[in-house]
Amino acid sequence: MRNLNKSIAILLVLVFSVALLGGCSSKQSAGDAAKPIKVGVTAGPHAEVFEVVKKVAEKDGLKIQIVEFNDYIQPNVALNQGDIDVNSYQHQPYLDNMVKDRKYEIVSIAKTVIFPMGLYSKKIKSVNELKNGATVAIPNDPTNGGRGLLLLEKQGLIKLKEGAGLKAAVTDIVANPKNIKIKELDAAQIPRSLDDVDLAAINTNFAMTAGLVPTKDAIALEDGNSPYANVIAVRTKDKDNPVFQKLVKAYQSEEVKKFVAEHFKGSVIAAW
């Protein structure tokens, strides 16, 4: 009987040990509230915004670890590989291209901010004042050129052929009621051309460098409905994770919206 009791005791110890080791070695699922959510951002505005998101999220019991990257490739690589749980730095067209080209299993779950492209002019105060035959500058690269054309279309200055989409080109213009002349220039050079053209489509980063404030100086501006709004992205399998929904709630809070408005002074705007 004593040997039987001893055997049972040894067996119980072994079972307990295996269970303990198994518990220690098990990997927590992505977004587990018990561990920090690793969020990949690029240095600059996205990192600055997430410092505020981090504080707001803490009120809801979420811990966030911000991981900064210095390029636009690695945040998606790291997310797809599981090295981070979330990233926040790219707009939807860029994410779509990365998913298509690299077969990443990544999706967006919310909009964040937009660095709006605007229409600027030193000669007119409204697009309605644009004269027949006016010269309008847009970026000469495919992505931003299409973006500029879409902004001109939204203002009723041109009409693009159906299906032109985000990659629209000047050759896709099917209606041009004011006979405007499109001048394609290097995006970085466009602010310097304002004296030579009647209207120009300028990216926010180049507008800021030229001392322009989008919400104050642009006569037309992309809004939060723009397809170029930045997004929060996660792995496809995690898109319905309630922990990440809490993260979205923290990002799209009034505290963060107020910070964006006050800190960036109109150069970056909330897209939600």
C-alpha cells in the first residue's frame, strides 16, 4: 500500500510538472490584453500620434509597445511575419499594392489620419475663378498624378473615363469644360511653380516645406473620405480580435482628434 501511495504521489508530481511547463511554453495569441500590443509606426507624425493613443488605451486596460521603423517596407514585413501585432503608417492604396505584390495576409481595420493633397494658387481664391485655358500643375509620378487628377475631378474641373481609378492619367480625361492645360511636374518642385501656373495640386509634405498650411491655404482639399486616408492594419486572421477593436476606439477618440488638430495645425487631419 505504501508503494502504491508513493507511485501515485510521483505520478501527480509528474502531471503537475508537465502542465506547468506546458503553460509556460504556450505562446499568447496576438492582441492578448495580458501583454503589450506591438504597434509598428514610421518615425514622425505616426509615432507622435501613437504616443497619445497609448495613453488613451491605457485607460481601457490596453498596453501598447510602439516599434518605430525608418522605411515603408519593413512595417508590413514585420506584421506579416508576426513580429508586431499592428501597424499604422500607410494609406489604403499602398497597402493594397503590397498585398497584391507580396501576397501578404494583411487587412485594414480602421482609418487614422490623412496628409491631404490640396489645390493651391497665388492667383485665385476659389476653383470657380479659374479661367478658360488656365494652367494647372500636378505631380508627374503615377501615384500622385492620379491623386491630383481625382482631386480636380472632385472639384468639377475635369471628368475622367469610367474605371480610371487611382491610377488615372492625363490621357484618361474625357471632359475638360474649361480647357485647362495640365502641366506635369516633379512633386517636390510644384510649390516653386505657383508663380507660373494658375493652380497646383501639392502633397502635404511639400506644402509644409514651402510654408503652406493645408487647412488654411488650400482652396480645395482632400477630406477623410479620400482613398488616401491612412489606416490601421492587422493580420487577416486577427481582423475581428476585440482587443484590436479597443485599440481602434482609443485611436478614434476625441483626445487623439484634438491632439492631431492642435499639434499639426492643419497639416495632418483626422480621417474618421
